[in-house]
Amino acid sequence: MARRLRIITGIAAVVLVAGAAAGFGVAWRPSIAAIAPPRPDTFNPDLVKRGRDLAAIGNCSTCHTVRGGGNYAGGLPVPTPFGTVFSSNITPDAATGIGSWPEAAFVRAMRSGVSRDGRHLYPTFPYDHFTNVSDADDRALYAFLMTRQPVSASPPANQLSFPFNFRPLITGWKLLYFHGGDVPSNVAKGAEWNRGAYLVEGLAHCGACHTPRNALGAERVNAQFAGGEVDNWHAYALNDTSHAPVRWTADALYAYLRHGWQADHGTARGPMAEVVSNLASVPDSDVRAIAAYMADISGAPAPDGKRPADAVAQSPPAVAAQADPAGAAIYAAACASCHESKRPLPYGGVDLALSTAVTSPDPRNLANIVLAGVGAVEGERSPIMPGFAASIDDVQMAALLNYLRVRFGKRPAWNDLDKAVRDARAAQAVSVAAREAPAESSQRGKP
């Protein structure tokens, strides 16, 4: 009830601000004249290559490519509390993509969230971060996208409830929440830290997932990197409120972002696995810069000289078994042989006392991992784990998760765990159905 009241109050505020904005002409933006799609050979190859790296840092392909469709052809559904927004086609197709956009129109979309035809874009496109991207990087991104294969594909119509389907309301949202130019800068911290700040707060838009949002979907300014939600996964807090049993270091973050695996923190799963996959082609210097900045935000580890694994305690097995004997039995039968075997990777399980999924106040990530398992990371000797969705029911899942929580996390049982397990299983069923669905035939490449 309280959340509903906050949303209603927020809508009223946005409507009032949007009305005032319209009165001052803010709700309208002029269209920018269309152009013929530039020939790919008119762009400098080095500029295109740099744009490719930037697109990977921005995770562009993940959001603008749907299964069975062309690369960057859009159509990916983005669920929000207000309905579903579908990503746009950003290939150089003149009719359905951005082929008719001059560079000025592309830059305006990145900086101001306004389409070439003057429409305000929904902030599922994170222009509140992209507004911080430099002119040179916008130019490189434009060059890269304009040299992709054109794909004729129009995304489905957005499925937003009233009044959120009334696009002029975005002007009110922007006036309330859209404020760019706040990238941290600190000469004393060095060039690498400052490069990381530029990437994290701009193109990489890490806060878009790892920052909680208010009732109208804006990032909460006083809770940056305090944890967020995406696709039924909890994006962990990255600041000093992190529940990671071992503090992140710059080296650990670099290894995790570069390889998708780090011994003291585990494997990248869910949406984070897609981020790591994109970063695999990015220069080391940029990945290290992101790691340096985020490690500084997370706070320094305690200088006690202990190895991270030795610094983390767990409840005695007997105590945890007494708390949940059913969970203890499932763990002994299905989990202990890997997680307590001390076997080398990939067959040895991670130390669960180091798992943020176990110590987090939100159980969704642990539920997702147990249901779906952990796949191999190509080229890496990282852990693998089968999924248990077909072999244990929801009651057994809840018992196992509670046992892991008490024994390895030394935390009290989660509240409303039954619902979290049901939601995780439902989300996994949707994901499996999407993977097994036939490829769309409506998207076709142009010569």
C-alpha cells in the first residue's frame, strides 16, 4: 500500500512538472533532417575499432539483440514496473534502424535521450549515464554502428500501462531526475582511477543495475551502488554496504571482469555473465581502470594479513543441521561431494563461506544458481555445476537454501523464501522457453 501511494504521488509530481515543461516548450524537440546512410568505407577503420570496444563496454549488443534476430536489430523486451519496453534497432537500416540519422542525431540521443524525430526516449535506454560520454567516444560509437550489417526489423510496440504510455510525461521525469555531468574527478587518485570513473559513470552504466531505484524508476541519488534488481537477479551492492564475505580488491575485480571467475568471489552469473562476455574483447587498460575505480568505492579490505579464505568463518555443520535437518540431508547428498572435496577446478566446488549469494539479504541469486547450475566459461578453468530444477521441488529448495544460509553465511533464515523460490523457478521457465523458441523470421539482413 505504501509503495502504491508513493507511485501515485510520484505520478502526480511528474504530471505537474510535465505540464509546466510543456508550457515552456520543453516537451517538444525539433526533428533533425534525415540523411542517406553513410557508406561504411567513409569511416576510419581505427575509429570503427575503437567504437567496437566502446560498444562492448556499453553492453550494447546484449540489449539491442534478440535471440534469432540480427545483431543490434533491437526487439529485446525490457521488463519494468510500468510495463515492457522493447529495445530499438540501431543498425544502419534507413527505414527501421538509424541509417538515416546524422551524427548530430545520434549524439543528441546519447546526451539528451531524444530521437532523431524529436520524440523523448524512455530511460530504459540509460541516457542518464550516456550523457557523460565524450564527443570523441560518441563519434567512434557512431562509426561502429554505421558500419554494421543493416537489418530490416521493427521492434514490437511498447506494452506500458497508462499513464506511462503517454510519452510527454518523460519530460517531467527528465526535469526531476535527468542531471548529467557528475562524473567524479580526482587528480590525486591517478589517471587509471579517473579513467575508471569516466567509464563506470558513463558508458558502462554500472549504476543502472547496481543502484536501487525510486517509485518512478530513477536511481536513488543517496544510495549509489547500494544494490539493485535486474531480470529477477539481485545486482549486489558495490559500495561499502557490500555483503561480500571478502572485500573486493582491484586485482580481484579485474580477474572477475576479465575472466568471469575469481577464487574468492565465484563465477559471474545471470546478466553479469553477459557483461563479462562483452568485456572479453576490451583492452586490458580499460578493464583495469573499471576495477580500480570500483574497488575504491567498495572500500579497502581489512589489513589483517589473513588469506581471504581463512578470514571467513562458518557455523559448525551440526548446528546448521539442527536448524534445518532436511536441508542438511539434501546438501550431504547433492552438494558436499563437490563443495568439500578440495578437488581442483573445474570439478571442485567453490567455498560457500565466500559466496555473496549465501550472505546477501536477497536469496534470489542463490535460488537461480541452484536451479540453473553453473556452465563452463569458455577458455577458463572455472567451476561447473549441474542445475537442480528438475530434481528437487520448491519445499526442498527452500530447505537447502536455509541450510546454506545458516551454515556458510552465519545469517538468520531469509524472510519469504518460499516466494523467492517460486519466482526464481518461474523466471527460469521463461528463460528456457525463450532459448528454445524458434528464431524469429521477421528480421532479415540487407545486402
